[in-house]
Amino acid sequence: MSTHGLETDWIDVKLIDAPPIAAALNPKTVEESEFAIEKKYRNLKNPLLYTRIRTVMPGYRAQIEEQVLMRPLDKAPDDAPKRLREGPYSQNLRWVEERAQPKVRVLDNPGLAPLTAVYAIDISTPQQRPVYGRQCLMPNFCLSWQAWPWPPRAGQS
């Protein structure tokens, strides 16, 4: 997983013990989860934590190690596309947020700022795959994507 040719690129990205995004919707309690959770996150609803290591260009900020916390959201974010927040198919979507916090933070270094990602998961399909995502590569530089066509036409999976 990496990007190339953008204003900001993540190269050489490693995810360590990253669960599937839909795992954040699993009703397991923290104690039942197979993923280690720091004590400060135990009061959150179904949290999952994993490690991400990435290199950011330009500037070659290498081996940025961060903890990524995944958690379900009660509703769609206000900045999510209207098509996914409203309408007949929106009730099939569940939302997951990721918040990444670098293990080491250097002031005035935007490559080490806390970052977020948001995903919409279609629970009406057996695969429960994300149909929308928005990942911030920097605090002011985010990419979004959407599966198309969505909703799937009859007979598609």
C-alpha cells in the first residue's frame, strides 16, 4: 500500500496486526478481542488498535510509527457524501473511524500530526466490504474514494 505522484505521498507503508475494517463493527468486548488494547481505550465502544509504519514524501520523513485506533461511529460524518448519508440505502451503511497518533511527535512537523480516516461499510452484503473511504495523508490533504456503482445493481456482488 502506497501512493505515488501526489502532492504528499506515503511510500513503504506497513500495517502490523491490522484487522479488517469491518472488525470495528464486531460486538466483541475489549476483553474478548484478540487485539491488544491500551488501558486508556478500554472505555470506548469496541475499539481496535494496530500499528502503522510509513514514510512520507516530500521531505523523506522515514519510519513514522503510529498507533491507529479503529472505532465504530454512531452516524455518518457530516462531511460524508450526501448520497451515503441519506436515502434508501444509507440504512445499510455502518461507519468506522480510524485515528492515528504518532508514537513520537515533533512540533511543527506536519508529517507527524495525528491523522484520521473514515469508512462506510455495507452490512447488507455477506463480505461487509467498505464502499467509501476518506484517508488523510496530512492534516490538510485527504483522499476519498467510492465503490461504483453503489448501491450494486441486482445480481452483482
